Amino acid sequence: MKIIITMKTPDIMEEIGTQITAALPEDAEEGLVEDMVEKLRAKWFKYGEYLAVEIDIEKGTCVGIPLK
């Protein structure tokens, strides 16, 4: 059985940026975080705050659904 859930988190892109910044070395290229966040936003987050995931209960998986 599969279930699709859409989650709304208005501050998600800022949180993602914070997490990426924390994971990168201090000498990382300027603008790298913004580029990475924008790529994530463009592929996965509708209006920058909605993320849809598909949960397959039988397989025990959870997969993000790319925007169309």
C-alpha cells in the first residue's frame, strides 16, 4: 500500500540552507549554498514550502516526489 503525503513548512528552505552551510568546509565557494538550495527548491518544493512524499508501507520506503 502506498500513501502520498504533502507537507507544508514555510521556513524549510532557510533550514536547508543552514544545514548545508554547517556541512560544508569553511572555504567553500561563495554562492554554493544558494545554488544548492535553489536546485532543491526547483526540483522538490512547490512554492518553496510544499514537499510531497510517497510512503510505501509494504516496502518500508519513503521517497520524495519531484515536481512536474
